[in-house]
Amino acid sequence: MAQAEAAPKTLNTEQFVQDILTTIDRDREREIIARRFGLFDRKETLEQIGELLGITRERVRQLEKAVIARLKSQAEQGQLPHIAEITEAISLHLEKQGACARVNDLSAHLTAENSRTDQSRIAFLATLCPQLIVIEDTDHYYQAIGIANARDEKATKEAIAAIITTIKKHGEPASMSDIAPNTPVNNVTEAEALASVSKALATLNGVWGLVKWPMVNPKNIRDKIYVILKNNGKHMHFNEIAGAIKDSDFKRRDVTTQAIHNELIKDKRFVLIGRGIYALKEWGYQKGTVADIITEVLREAGEPLHRDEIVKRVLASRFVKETTILLNLQGKPQFKRVAKATYSLEEAV
């Protein structure tokens, strides 16, 4: 029997941080680092810390930069406590995940609670490790940590940009196994790890795409309905759609059946093709009553059609009973029987 893989080691980040801060001689410098990185409370800005300590924001920035440089130098020389243990724990996880991972994911594996403070501590500790790189949280990237030997910060961002470009050219969501071979990152696991760092990308049900694409990042009920129908590949009753949303991996799944039905009615992407049954308009379905569809079928034909052919063509775009189609043919004044079981539009006769 294969031996079970050992669970990731939980790091005592609070103790590690405390021990590292004690190597900083001056109280003011310790205060700056603790507050700037959010090591015990929320992160604070240069202005906030400057007001607290009675110095300018520029002076706070200078002191922060100097202290971090000093701590990094001590870490490189093996003079900073816990660095080897921190590097090993983070690196082991990163090696399994593609040499790069978002900080919140790392914290979830390496800390007991994965609180915001835990995440801040993991990022701070990684900043000091010579073998690791830290991608800071910006408008374009989630805060992430990578293995320096795999890619430095510049190469990491270049690889992410290449993945984004490839997905844009592809034009629709795709699996990373289809995307990665067209980028400089041939390894699928590494490509997924890098893609997860970008705020321009999202993933759902094993496919990746731009964050603005509903298929990978549904933002409202209508988008979620679209994803469910698209993945199902055929029409569904609104009760089925509601059940599928509740069983999905969407962030918010607690929507009522009535709310789903209301959105189906409002959104032009969805077409009612039967009693409570909806399909996507992009599949070729048209809005309208059964009589409207019969009219369109006859108009497109440009000639009388046998009722069996009319039924066949209507059923291609409506999920209704055959008798419903026949009743409309026989009971609506716009349809004229011109021969045995053969009909045309009244206007065409």
C-alpha cells in the first residue's frame, strides 16, 4: 500500500515574526515594519504611520526600505532566525503547485486559521527569504510568492502576460492544456499557477478565460444561468437550472427558483421553447409563440409545406407537443390549408 502523503507543516508565523522583529534594535523601526506589513493588525499607509510617529511619509518609506534591506542581508548570511525553515516549508508547497502561488492559498496550507494577519505574515517572511520572490498586490496581480530559481519577478510577470495574450487570441474559454503549449510555459501546472496570479484571468469548471467572460467569472444570476445552460449543451427547465446552480461551484448559490425564472424572462440570451423550458438564443432558437415560429417557418420556405414538415421544423426550435403545433395550424387565421395536410401563409395565397 502506498504511503499517504504527509500533511503540510503548520508554521508558527506569530512566533517567527516576533523573533525576527527582536533583531531590529530600534523600537520605531520595529513599529514601522509591523504596521506596514500588517503583522499584528491591519496594514497601514506611510501617511498613517508618519502621523503616529511624528515623521514624514518619506522618512517612513526610507526607514522601511533600509530595515528590509538589512533583514534580507542578514537572511542571506544565515543570521536571521527561522529563515531556513520558512523557505523549506513554502518551497515544498510551491514545488507541488507550479513554482508560484497566491499568498492566500499558501497561508491556507501553512497556517492554522488563514486569517488576513496570517497571510500578511507569510508574505513578510517570504520577502526576507533569498530563495523566494514576492509579487505585490496591485490592480493587475494578486499577492503571490514564487521560487526564485524558477523565475524572477520580471520573468514571472512576462510569463503571465504571455498567457493572457494567448487566451485573448483564442477568444473563448479553454483548458490550460490547450493554452499552455502556445505560451513559453509548456508545463500545464506551472501555467495554471501563473494564471491564478493575474487579476485579468479567471477559471471555472477546468477552463480559463478573461475575467470579463461570464463562462469563467459569472457575476450575477443571469451569467450563472448562461454558464449552466452552456455547459449542459441543451435546453433545461428552470427548476433544473435552479438545482444545477445550487450544486455548482459558484461563490453564491443561494438563489431562489423564482429569481432564476425572473432572470430567464428578462435576459435576451435565453429563449422560452416550452412550458418552463429555456435554451440559449445562440443555439438558433427564436423568441415568440408557436404561431410565430410556424409563420417564420412558412415564410422562410417560400412555399406551402406539408404539416409533417412544418411540425419537424418547429420542433427544431420549440420543445412543445406535436398536437400544440397542429392546433395552431388549424386554428389560426394566418395559416391557410391549400391542399391535403398542406399549409401556406394566408398572405402568400
